[in-house]
Amino acid sequence: MKIAFIGLGNMGGGMAANLAKAGHEVRAFDLSEDALARAVEAGCVRAASAAEAVTGAEAVVTMLPAGKHVASVYEADVFPNAAPGTLLLDCSTIDVATARSNIEAATAKGLVAVDAPVSGGIAAANAGTLTFMVGGTDEGFARAESILAKMGKAVIHAGDAGAGQGAKICNNMLLGASMVATCETLALAQKLGLDPQKFFDIASVSSGQCWSLTSYAPLPGVGPTTPADNDYKGGFAAALMLKDLRLAMEAAASVDADVPMGTKARELYEAFVEADKDGRDFSAIIKALQG
């Protein structure tokens, strides 16, 4: 299958490489020459533009920073060049309203579109072990599933158009709030004189157990290896967590949902990102909570 892949950043690059490894002809495009060169080295075919990548493709995957970028690429490059019936898979994390409007616009053009944001981070993108949350019709999901499975370990149909984005931001609001709670708890345990590893051993098998503790412990030398063991480099940048928390707050406001913990997590990450000049992992917020 010929697949256009637009957006080859930290996540997109690994995803496109896995599609090429699976035997697809991946026509890749990115504004960054370095990112494009890496994709070519990984087996993708260089496209001179997004429009060129889309022309003749049976499916188009986008992995872009925000809703405005996806909408712009769809209008300028995808819609004028995609053949009727082409499958569009937007794996970006964007706002629900734009995801829905993009799918509506694609449907009106005779295309089949789904929103399919991911969970798992850079390591999972490279390893092909992402989780995809998909919004769209049954037909769209059925066509998208086999493609997404080449890049992930789980592909779940979340519901109609926009449901993938809704699931992603709800998941990441929970992650952001639980990481803050994990960090403040570990900081408190240290100040109470508890050995962090001993506390980890207790909490990881007790009622306080959560993914932020047992799989992504924010202290070096505690639990499995995480970005904390690499001076909080790599992983999931705090700025990206803040982006997702802002999207969650926007979605909550649109449906009049009360999200006090999500709101507080957003406030804490806003302060942390503003002060942090090193682009560290979101678990580095423990530094702010340790005082």
C-alpha cells in the first residue's frame, strides 16, 4: 500500500519507519530536512512537498503539532490531491472540535477520515508499541486498524468522529494529575525520612499504586529505568503535557465539566514549564515540588 506520511518529528519519524519496515511504500514529507533525511534512511521515499506525498497515495497519515496545522495541510495539500475514497488518519493530538470539523470536511470531499491520537511516547513510537485511540465510522476504523497495527500494540475504536481525541486528552489529564500526586507524595516521603526505594516497594503493591509510580517513577534509581535516570531528558516533555492539559481544559469548558484536579495540574505545569529552560520530561516537576 502507498501511504503518505506528513510530519516526521520525534513521534512521526519512528511511526513512518515502522510502516516502511512493514513493507508499505511510505512517501514522507516534513519541513525539516534532517527529519526527512532520517525517514529516508529508515526506508521511506522522499517527497518534495506534502501535495506530492498525497498524490497517488491510498492512505494519508498526519502527525502535526496542533489542530490549525492539520486543518491547513488538509485544505492546502490533502483535499486537492487525494483520490476519492482515500483514507486519512490524523495521529496528531489536537482539540476535539477541529478533529470533528476536519473529518466532516473530508467526508464532504468523498474521503474517509479518522482521528487516531497515540499514547506511549517516543520509545513506543520507535518500537511500534503505541496505543491508538480512534474516532470515526465503523468503515473508517476497519480500514485504519490494519495500518495502525503496524505502528502499535493496541488499536481501540473509541467512538464517532473526535472520540479518539476525547479519549486521549482525558487519559493525559489523568496522567498529568497522577504524576503531580506521585511527585508530591515522594517528596513528602523523603522529608519524612523514608527511603524512596522502600516507599516504592510498599506503595507499588498497595492501594496507592499507579502507572506514574510503578512504570515512570520520577526519582532516579527508583523502580524501572525512566527519564529521571537520564537527568529527565527524553520521554514526554513537560511542554507537551501542558499542551494536552490545556486541550483537556478547553474540552471540559465546552461541555461544562468540573475538573478541579485537572485544573490544578494545568496550573502547576504552566508554572513549571515557564521556569524550566531545559525542556525536561514531565516527571521533572518533582523538582519544583521538592522545594
